[in-house]
Amino acid sequence: MLTPPDNTGASPHNPLLRIFLLGHMRVLSSTGLSLLPTGTKTKALLAILALSNRRPVARTRLAELLWSTRAPEQARASLRQEIHRLMDVLHPLGPEVLDVQRHTLAIRPGLTDIDIEHVFRTTQQTVMSLPDPLPPLLEDLSTVDPGFAAWLEEERNRLLDHKTAQLEALLANAVEPATVMTATRRLLRLNPLNEGAWRAYIQAAMHSKEEGTALLGAEACLRTFRHTIAATPGQETMCLIAKVRATHQQNTQVAQSILPPLLHASSTIRSPMADDPLRMLRATVFLACPTAGCKTENVALAEQFRDELGLDIAMHGMLDISVQTECLTAPPFQSLPSRRQWDFLVGITITPDSEGKSTCLLQAFDTRLNDTIIWGHRLSLTPTTLRALSSRFASALILSLFKTEARRLASVPAAALSPFGMGLRALTLSMRADPGLYGTIEHLMAEAQRRTPENQFLFFVQAHSMLLRMYDEWHMPVADYIEPMVTMLKQNFTLFPGNIATRSLLCTGLFYANQPDEARFLLAQMHAALPADSPTSMLALPDGLDALCRGDAMTAARIYTAFFGIAPSVPLFSAPDQEFILSCFLTEQYEETLLHARGILATSPDRSAILVPALAAANMLGHQSLAQDYRQRLHRLQTPLNAPAMEGHYAYLPRHLRQKLCHALHLPCPEHTPPTSARADRPRRRLAEKS
């Protein structure tokens, strides 16, 4: 049903029947009498014929779309009954409107008017005459049958693609700035991250010499990308924004009051770490007790937390970390000698507590920005939660320092970066989950690893980016995609057996690669090394995945809910937010699924791994408009919503959980468990010998 509309079947001037498919389905006679069938299947049958461009549709095809789960003979018998019902409803117009043959059905080319045909006949010259936004196609017919649901999704995507294509064609040929700006507004309502539309809008404003409008458009573009995906637009768009700013600065002298100047890369800019290719970020951890009233036991507990935090950061193998062994009483910026030798200071300050509890303020300072606070958190220490808090905050601190350094290096050309700087840029780019950046990430990593082979940090970035990319890769089974990452991590594990990040990523990868025995063995080792007696423990991440692989979605949901309910909720290595959303859906917490999914999609709108379970939850709750929005996003991302793709992507889940997901997505449920990958049958390597 993806063929272009047949323009020869133009709408008659005085149609006998009008069929409306946009919004809620309506069928009206020439006198205004409603002839809408009452049965859902009968409505769906008429809708399929109305969307077939007046071409004959085979009865076998109609039976497949409306009764996909029935045997062919039963489906054909049911179809014959629905045809009779449809003819009865349309009596006496039936023979004039429907062409019923032995093997096919069709709507005759004359005497009927179908609203969707007007939409598909629009061109770049007439697309602006369409309502904006268009009502959803067949809004009330999304739950007829899994086969019909898949067909309807294709039709909705076809409609979205047609409107987008005509608007983009209009932009490519339009010369009137007013027309361009109106068209771009419509395109941006369809997709707020359409960089071509943003550029066309800004250029049209500049052509009209509306400098203020162009400048505000540039600001809106940056704000949209920053708030939606926490990133900046691509290079071409940023160059245009820089041009707008430069023009504004030349014509006025008030650029600073409207928009901050864009940093330009020049040949004189060098990375602060470019001279030493092996140099990593340097930080030191100190403890401050500015008041004399601190209890001895509280100071001792804070000292233990300081030492554990420094050790946990060091075990990640990504920072050059040290610990100040004495407890400082004066402000740290005067007390620490030669503090400029470190890039960052990590301070633990004991604060007074009326109840006698050990309360601390954990902060990170950038020594190169006049000791500016770049991160902070208040926490209460207890002997039972101290080690788990240390593990969790070590990851959160490393990520915060990396993000700060990445912002410092944002304007430095890639050629001027050190291998560490290249890896850092690749890490931050991978967190955007943007397929358009994959080539840039691979180039950065190849050059960094060529200059500095067997580097712990670069190993981590490579594996981390592969894992994040895997979550939104749906065109091959997860086990096949993740195998190269697992192989690389096992090699890294041999070189750096004490690296916490490597252990966690390897354990996660083994679960996805259908090697649960090895994953659970490694997970048990991590439990033994770091007792997880608190929900704040970083071991909640592989623990939840372990529960999902065992088929215990309830335990997984409980683990993830406890983990994300305690700040900071973003660890260094890939927080399992996609597994969190999935586990909420699998435990039938549909409202919670949509609530948490909206929070994630507000900043990362194009994450397939979040959109799929969110779409399933929206379907189960009957939220058709929201479900259509999620379907359109998945279509733009080219995420295949079919049974083989679901089977391959969620192969690590037991069959009953995959069936629940497929049912909610209106897809055929798997009858048999897919054959286990040959890799899973290989003899298990004994990780104990390596550790």
C-alpha cells in the first residue's frame, strides 16, 4: 500500500459518499446521513479499501490484515461476513460505491470523496493548504488486529513522510522569505530537531534583513537542542549561527546583551593536555572540618569515606587521583599547598548536625576556573552505607569532571587534542545517541588508539560507545552486535583486572550476549569485593539485568526504582534507564512507564530503546495520540517494529516476557524460543583465573 495515489480517480463534484479517515472515522451520504458501520472490523475493512488508492485489494490480503491470528479458512469466512455487513450498511449505495469481485474488493473510482486522497495529492505548491497539524489517521482504529495495527502504522508513516517531503521540497525552491518561514515552522512542529528547517528559517530572516529575528531564531535553535538532547546542532548549523552573531556584532555593539559570543577554533588554540599524550586529568580528595565541635566518631567516619572515595575513583583507572591524609581546618584554597598541580579538587566538608549525625557536603572544584564549584551533593554517612555511597559517588564525580573538561575542550580542533582529549570528546558524543555522530566517534577513537594503544580510558570509551549504540541498533540481533565488545573487554580485563568500569561493562555485555553463566560468576565476584547492603550500590545495575534475564521483571523493577530514586541517578557506565522503563512495562506499571519515559525523552527524544516500551504502554492504556507520536519518532529513526526485530533485540529476555511486549505492540507473538547463539554454547572461560 505504499504506491503513490492514483490522480485519475479525482473526487467528483457531487459525490454519493464522503469518507473521512483523519481523526475519528466518519462516513456520510450526499444528504448528510451517517453510514458509518458499527462493527470495528467492518470499519477497518472500509478503511483499508479507502486507503488503497482505489486499486483492487486481494481478499487474501484483507483476511491477513483483519484476522492475522486465525487460520486462512476461518479468516476468509469472517471476511465474507464483513463484506455482507458493509454492503448492508451502504445499501442502496453499495453497488455504486464498492466493486466486489470473487478475489478482490475495491472502491469504485467515481461517486466517492475520500479526505486522505486530498492530502496525498498535495504538492510543494499546495502543501501549505493542509491543516496544521493534521488530525491522526484513523485515531479510533488502532486496536483492531495486530496485522491491521502494523498496516496502519505504515500508512501513518506514509502520510507523515509525504507531508515532510512536500514541505522540504517547498523550502528547497521557495524564494519568498515569508513562505520559507511559515514552512519551517510547520516542519519544526513535525520534528523540532530538523536542522535544515532551522537553517532555512535563520537564512530567510537574514535575507529579509530581520537581524533580530535571525538572532532569536539562532538562540531558539541552540536552546531547543540543549534542552532536548543536551547537545549543540551540527557543524553547518553552528557555522550559520556564528555568521549571524558576527553580523550582529558588526552592526550593533550590544551582542553580549542578547546572545553570548560563539567560541571560534583557531590555529593558536591548543589543548591544555596536547603536549603530553598520556596525561590524564588530575584530582585530589581532601577532608575539611572547619568547626571544632565535630564529634570524633563523625570525623573518623568522614576520613574513612574520603579514603574509600579516593580508592574507588582510582580503581576506575581514568583519573590521576590522590588523597590528602590530613583533615584541613582552614578553607581548602588556602590550606592546600601547590593546589594548581591538580585540575580538580574533590572536597568533603563535615557540616554541623543538631542530631549528632555525620552529614557531609561533597563538592568538586575546578582549579583552572578560580576554584569554581562544578558539582556538589549533601549526604549523610552511616557505617552500613558508606562503601556503597563511595562506589556510587565515585562514578558520579568522574562523569561530572569529564563533562566539565569536555566543555573546556569543545572549541579545540580535533587535530589539536591529545589522545585523552579525543577519547573524552568521543565519550561525550556517544552520550547523545545520535547515529549521525557514529562516524566521528569511530574516527576519534581510531586516531586516539593509534597514538596511545592499550590505554584503560580509551578501552572504556570504546566499549561504552558500543554499548550505547547497541541499545538503539535494531537491524541485527543484540547478541551478534555485542560480541565484539565482549571480546575486547575480555582482553582489557586480562590487562587491567582491577578496573571497576571494565568489570561492570563486561558483566553487562555478557548478559546481552546470552552468556549468563559467565556474567553471574563475574557479578558474584563484584558482590564479594563490594558488599551491596544498600540500594545506592552501583551493583544495582547488573543485579537488575540479572533479574530480567531470569524472567523476574518484578525484582528488576524494584531494583531500578530504588536506584533511580536516590540521587545522583547517572553513573559513569550506562545507567540502565532503558531496562528500567522496560521492567516497568513488563510488570504492567503502564502509567509509571509513561511517566518515567517522558522524563528521559524530554532530553533524549530519539532513543528507540525508550520509545518501544513507551509505545507498548501507550497502546495498553489506549493513549492513541501519544502512541502515534511514538510511532512517528520510531519511523524517523528507522526502527523496525516487527516480530523478528523484537526477537533479536530482546533475545536475552525469557519468551513469556517477549510475548508480553509483542502483544502490546500488536505484533505476532513468538511461538518458539529462538535458537541459542553458537557463542553461548562455547566452553565458558574461567574468569576467576584472570581476576
